[in-house]
Amino acid sequence: MGIATALFAIAAAAITTAWAWLGATVQMPPSPLAPGEKLYCVSYTPFRGTQSPLGPDSPVDPRQIDEDLAQLKQITDCVRTYSVDHGLDQIPELAKRHGMKVLQGLWLSNKPDLNRKQIATTIALAKRFPDVIAAVVVGNEVLLRGEMSAPDLVRTIREVKAQVSMPVTYADVWEFWLRHRDIAAAVDFVTIHILPYWEDFPIPARDAAQHVDAIRKQVAAAFPDKDVFVGEFGWPSAGRMREGALPSPVNQAYAMHAVLDRAKRESYRVNLSARTIVSTSSRRMTSPGSAGSKGPSAAIGGCSMPMGDGPSSSGAAPSPITHNGPGRLRADWGSRP
């Protein structure tokens, strides 16, 4: 009886300690944003609840997009998009109403007919909203998915570039830029995705900022005549542990704070890869703070950052760019020839 009581006491003490640890306040690094400073740009898709980019091309209600942009305007003046179907072609017009810029994406795949529609629609939007669309992103991770060859991608980029006035880029995981270096000649700037949690050798959250900085420098050395923009960085708030990389709201907030701080000090842009900055479950914004808990919410840069559990594989955005306002996009990425 005495042994059973002792074991129960030990188990109870362990459980109490665990719950106390889970509820403890965790000090976050200082916010990389000055008071009143906004995130440079954030990735955005409008899908809520059962809405999905994987089904029929049913447009999202523009009022829904307008509501999201009104909230996003509180923390940024720019959004990055990934496609023009499902009503996403409405975003430039609605963004203009809110005084926001757009990094306009078009989705490339192994479906030529859909590609033609994406290309034509994006070119039309770029011509209609040259004061809103700051850059065009021709394709997202299409090489990673193996849905288009590098030569075909280069031809597509050049086709779009010849018909729009703003800078043009392509976005993919950083390794694919190093594998297909010829693509750089077709773009105005290089857009890389760095996702430490999803690396072949996962990187712990405490080392995320150092990893992003090292990879960016490696890519910049490979393309010395191009500006390198980190188009996606993120950390999951939940999911399985991958070696030393642990998903959690605290690790997510810590990694994002650290990466944004490093990027600001080193003067390069980082686009935080969040499924959507406005939470699709609560549709609310969270004020920035220096501390968080191991509970379900952690804040950075003035907003909650719910994230998907894996890299993007569809037209849905998974992915802010630090400092410099959207009005400086064209100057920073160079003028078009």
C-alpha cells in the first residue's frame, strides 16, 4: 500500500509539474518592429472553413476579402498572392481601396490550359493595376513539385515579363534555385523559400534565424547580380516533432521574432510563411507583446500566426517582408529594362 501511495504521489507531482511548465510564461525576444511599424508584406489567401482552392473554381465573396484586407491593413500595407482563380483576381482592386500593394502571384502547374488562363488573367491585372501590383511572381514551387521543366518555366517567365511593367520573379525552395541557376537570367530578382522545420535535416527553432541568414547569403553569392528576397519563412504551431525541430506556438513566435530581427539588422527582406495572418478560425488580430505562453496563442509583429503543418502543394498560400514600404519595391528590386 505504501509503495502504491508513493508511486501515485510521484505521478501526481510529475503531472502537476508538466501542467505548470505548459502554462508558464515564456519571455519572447524584443519585437523587431518599432512602435507603430508595420510588417512589410504578408502572404494572403481568403479561404475560410470548408472553402478550398482544390475544388471547383467558385469565387470567394469579395466582401470576405474586403473584410480580411481591412484587418490586414492594421499590420501591413502589402499582400502576396499565389493565384488568380477562386476569386483571387479580385484582390488587386480591393487592395487599392485600402491603399495596399500586391505581390501578384500566378499559379503554374502541369495543366497547360489552366496555365494559359492564369497567365492571361495576371497580365490583364498587371496592366489594369500598375499602381497596385508591385511585382509579379510567375509560379510557386512548380519545379519542386516536378510539374514543369526549367526551360518551359524560363519561357513562361519571359512571356509574362515582356507584357508587364513591374519586376517579375519566380518563387521556389532555395535548393531549386541552386539546381536551376539559368532561371535567374529571366527574373528581375530571386525569390527563395526557407523553411527550417521542413529541411532534409530539420533545424531547431533556436537556430532558425542563423539558418535563414546563412542560406540567404549562400544564394546571394550564387547570384551576385540579383537581389535575393526570402519569399517564405515560417514555423508550424502544431504537428509532429522532426528531430530537434518542435512545432509549438512559442517556437513559432520565437523563430519569427528572431528571423525578422536578423533580417532587419542585415537589411534583407523576409516573407513570413503563415497559412493566413488573419486567423480563419477567430478572424481576430493579436496585439504584439514581449511574452507568450505555451498555450494556444503566441503573437508577433501585431498579429496571431496560425500555420499549416507542411509546405504548400496547391494554389493555397502557405506565406511579411521586413522594413522598407511597398512604395520602395520597384526601386529596391531594380527598374525593368
